[in-house]
Amino acid sequence: SPLAPGLLAPGLLPPSLLVLLVFAKEDSQNNGFCWACEKANFRCNVARTPEAALECFKEKHHDLVIIDHRHSRYFDAESLCREVLLIHFYLNGFVDLFGVCCCRPDREEASVMPLIKSGFNRRYVENANMMACYNELLQLERGEVLAQFKLRACNAIFTALEQSQEAIEITNEDQVIQYVNPAYESIMGYQQGELIGKEITEVPKSEKNKPDLLETINSCIRKGKEWQGIYYAKKKNGDSVQQNVKITPVIGQGGKHKDRRKGSLDVRSTTSRGSDGSSQRRHSSMARIHSMTIEAPITKVINIINAAQESSPMPVAEALDRVLEILRTTELYSPQLGTKEEDPHTNDLVGGLMTDGLRRLSGNEYIFAAKQPHLPSHLAMPLSLNDIPPHVAQTMENEDSWDFDIFNLETACLKRPLTYLGLKIFSRFGVCEFLSCPEATLRSWLQGIEANYHSTNSYHNSSHAADVLHATAYFLCKERVKQSLEQIDEVAALIAATVHDVDHPGRTNSFLCNAGSELAILYNDTAVLESHHAALAFQITTRDDKCNIFRNMERNEYRTLRQAIIDMVLATEMTKHFEHVNKFVNSINKPLAALEENGSVKGILTSPDNRILVKRMLIKCADISNPCRPLELCIEWAGRISEEYFAQTDEEKRQSLPVVMPVFDRNTCSIPKSQISFIDYFITDMFDAWDAFADLPNLMQHLDNNFKYWKGLDERKLHSLRPPPE
């Protein structure tokens, strides 16, 4: 890629410059350049004929070509240079190759013009002294060749700017338009020629903007601050269009809005403020930061872009400022809603599931404390797998099928399905053998965990936990998943699924944070419920030897298992949803797709980092797999989650708390719309990625059928779970 060599730290080139020497014979001049290349740590190829030179250049694509022009009887150096340039242009679409002509000292100066016309960039007068050759190469590397590499980078960045789907407009400090990209032309209806050179005030403005909006923006920009908000722009045809606009000032030295090459801090400008020594300390601190040897990957990317800005044209430097601003945010994976923002169902779902709430209202505290776990009194008399009542065992006969009906089991065992299903699934996967744990201890543990699920919750109860456990076990049996995970991963996944919502109060994280609950205070408003589920699960497990399934594990193995369980439970928190999905796609799906043809995929599947991503994706898909279940099960789960959200909205209104998801008002909510939004926003992309990995055609067919079902109800303007009876 022509972009890569240009994105380097200041003064640096690629690890090794590639040089082609075209010399008809081996002599002192040829040997001088060969030695110089070796001393400079450049890679070097030597060709003796024009044919060999062209073939070598086609294959290797050199950065620097030096052609011997001292002996015209061997070959025509000018013709060879033209042919090399034609090949370079054909491969790259632009000419930035650096060519040197080695000439005799007695040649007349008039002969330089033909060399320039044929494409040579530089004339080197014959000098076989090795240090002269070495110095020539270093000057070329640090001067012209470096400039050409940066030019390649700029070329690639300009292409990216032109291809951007966001409308981009760049002005100078006098608000004269300097550049608009094709997306801007397409959206606004103007051509570049109609705008470039005009002041912003000459372009018609929409009357929908507040009268003082422009002054507000200008005031913000003059202070060197960024402005972001809603702005109504007027298209060429007179229509007004609402836009989410971000305007960033580019401030250089002296306070002018030009020539800034850094992102948000110009070190040189900070060192000139004040004479009390504080500025010098600031400069020293910044220098240490920029010279740190322990860098995160994102820091390296930012430093590379900073370096590319140094010699970039103004539009590129300003565009890269915007790139840096995006990269420096902590919410790299949180998508921007765009047009979906107009859909209140999507907006409320995203707001309710992916945030930690608004700020707490004073005087409204919801007392949901980290109370002592509840253990049932009958734990002293555990039963075995063989003691499961026949009518309960019958409902679990097809528990290895995706279409297994968890609600039949819920009815048969009086709303306590987790213990029974857990015993059967854990037995099938050999969990007791792996943990060196008696079945009686496992039974006590399952009963203890299930006792801490709230049967009064319509959705987040032990039936949901049993359903997620079932989905997890189903996914663990898929061939690609089995290739990726070891037995300790399987055991961690089954335990994490069992405990992932233990002691759930039937309220969202946002609700608990808004209400100032003791759990929100304990966990600093961050992953409140998920942290509580993981912590409580281990408290229940380790507090009593009768249910401590980890008691006989070796210490290091237990630490590994515990870490995996906690990581998977925390992965069910929805604020990191898009991060987990994107990492899975980029680290696993895309590399697998690239390597599947030759079958060498084992390294991707079994690397420690990718095993973590697989386990996170597995439990996430199991946790919200309801839209991929058979239609009747999907409808039942949709009704239960809606009822739980309705109850939360009712309580928020009673306590005068912020209403996190206003559309979930039981009197007005459209359940089909909420399901459509949930599938569109959270489910489709995630299960597309999981299906590509694990091969789940039956799930994808259910998802398609269910989406059509909800769409059909919505098109009939129905708000209910089912159509009215005929």
C-alpha cells in the first residue's frame, strides 16, 4: 500500500529502503553503491541489462533506481528510465519514483535537460569513493525519498477524504470555503466550483436556525473550542435539511486558524507561555510522554497520524485532526444512531440498555442492597440426577435440540427449572469430573444459585437463566466452537450462563444508577448488575462447603476458571455490545474468511485472545437469543421482557425518577415496534457474525420468520403480542 510508508515518525523511513542499481558491468562505481547500500542497511538489487532491470522492477517495485549513464554503448539510460516510470505509473496510478542518473564528470551541462525530460530526478557525477556514494544515498533518503513517501500518504488520505460518506466542508480563518467533498455535493446539491472561494455568509441559510446560532458558533470557534449540535442547512433547491454538525477550529501558533499540525496540543506553543519555569516543566513532561516506550496500539496509531500531519497539505491535516479526535474518545465502538435517532423505540432501547443512567435525583434512593445470599433449607438433603421426577425428566428429553421448550419444564417443576436442567446439562458435559466435585455438591450449588433468582420477575428469573444455559450448551456442541475451546472454557461457559443474572432485581442498570441504589454506589455506576451477579455467585459458592463446587480444584486452575467466568458474566453488559461484536468480526470472522480456502485456521481459533472473544460472543448470543427461538417461544419471551420494562416505567413514575425508556408505557407501547428495533439494532449483525462462525441456519431461519411476524403486526398498526382472534 502506498499509504503505509508515509505514516511514519518524523525523519524515519520504512525499515529498509529498496534500491535498484542498473550497471552494465561490475566496476568501482557499481561496487561503491553496493557497499553504500549495505552500510545504510538498504536492500539492493543489481541488474546488468535493461531487460533484467525491467523484470526486476516489475517484481520488486523499488523505491530508488540508480542507472549508469556513463557507457551509452551498453544501453540507453534515458529510454530505460522512461520505461521504468511507465511501469511505476501503471502499478500506482501516479509518478513518485526517485531516479538517479550516474554520469561522467566530463559531460556537458547541456546534457542535463534530456535526463530531466526522460524522468530522472537527480544527476550523480561519477565518484567511486565509497563514502561519497554513502552520503549521496543518505541525502536521498532523508530528503527527496522521504518527501515522496509522504506524498504517497497524502494521496491515499485525499482518496479517503473523497470517499467519505460524511459531508465535509473546510474553510480558512476568514470563513472562505476552501474544500467540499463529493458527499457534501451530493447531499447539498452544489458543485465544488459554486462554493470554493465564497464566504460562508454568501451561501443561503435556513430560516429554521435560531437567529443567534451563527454568532454562538463563531464565538465558540474564536475561543478555539469545538462546536457540536443541530444545524439546518439549506440545499441548492431551497429545501432545509437537519444535520448533526461538528465544527472544529484548527489553531496554529500565534492564534491564527491555520497551519496546525497536531491534534489537540502543540508542544511548542505551550513552552512559550510564562517565564516562571512552569512552561519548561510542561515541555519536559510532554517530551517524556511522547518518548514513552510502552505504548498501547491506539497510541501508536495516533503517533503515526501525528507524524503524517507534519508535511501534509491543510485539508489533509484538518481531516486528520478530525480522525485524531475520534480516535481519542473512549467510546470507539459505540455507534452513532444517525437516522435511527428519529425512532423512539430504538432510541429508548439503546438509551436504556447501553447507558448507566442519568444523574440521580436528590431525595430518591432506591434501596437495593448487596444483602446476604439466600440458601434454601433443604440443601442438607441433596438429591441425585436419578431422583428427578419422571414428568420433569420427560420435559427434558430433547434438551439438546434448539427448539427445546423451556416453558414446559418451568411448568413441570413449579418455576424452578434451573436445578433440573443444570443437573442434566452439567452431567452431559462432565462438569463434576472436571471439577472433582460430587454430584451432591453440584445439586446443592444449583439449588443455592436458583434460590437467589427472583421468581417474581417476569423475565429475569431462573427460567431465563435455564434458557441461557440451554443455548450455551447448544452452542458448545457446534464443531467450530469445539475446535476453539478447551474443556475449562466449556465448564466456565456453563457456570457463567447459570449465574449470569443471579439476584437480578427486574430493573436495569440505568434505573439503579438513577435511583441511587446501594449496588450502584458499591460499583460506582459501572456494570452494576453484572458485577453484582459475578460477585454474588462466588459468595454463594464459597460460603458453604456443601455447595462449593470449586473446593477440590488446584489453585492455579481455579484462578483461570474464575477469571473466565467473571469475564463472560461482565460481557453480558450491553454498553460493550458493539465493542465485543466488532472485535469478534475483525479478529476472527475476517481472518477466517481469508484463510478458509487453504484450511490453515487452527491458529486463529485457538489463540488465547480469540478464545476469550469466542466465549464472550457465545454467552452474549445465548443471553439474547429469544428472537432466534421458534415463534411461540419468541412471543412468550417478548411479552415477559415487555412486562418487566412496563413495571420499571410504572415505578419510575411513582418515585419521580427519570423515565429511562418512555416508550415502554403499558398504555401506549407497541410491542412489535420494540421487537423490530431490538432485532434491527442489536440482534441481526451479532447473529450474522455468530452464524458465519458457528453455522446456525435454523436460528437464522427463526430470526427471519420472527422479524416478518413482528413486521406484519406493525404494518397492521397492532401494539399487542398477537393479532386479535378471527
